[in-house]
Amino acid sequence: MDRRRQLDRYSRTLLSEAVAEGAIRPVGVRIAPNHFLGAVNWVLRWYSEGDERSAG
């Protein structure tokens, strides 16, 4: 849980800084990291090595 909290704080900080610099449009820095990390975690379920299906 401690590592998870650290990652959460870090991702919120990165997003806040990116918004402040104008690098990205304003986003909800409390919810956006959860969506992003959730999508990244699902890649392992979506991708299967040797799968003949293509992305296109």
C-alpha cells in the first residue's frame, strides 16, 4: 500500500506540473492517474504474444 501511495502522489504531481506548464489540457489530477494506470494494467490482458490478430 505504501508503494501504491507513492505512485499515486508521483503521478498526481506529474500531471499537475504538466497542466501548469501548458503541456496538457486541464484534467482531474485525482482521477486521471487511475484511468491511465488502469489502462496500462489491461494491456497485459489485451496482448497475447503469438496472437494472429492485428491492431489494424
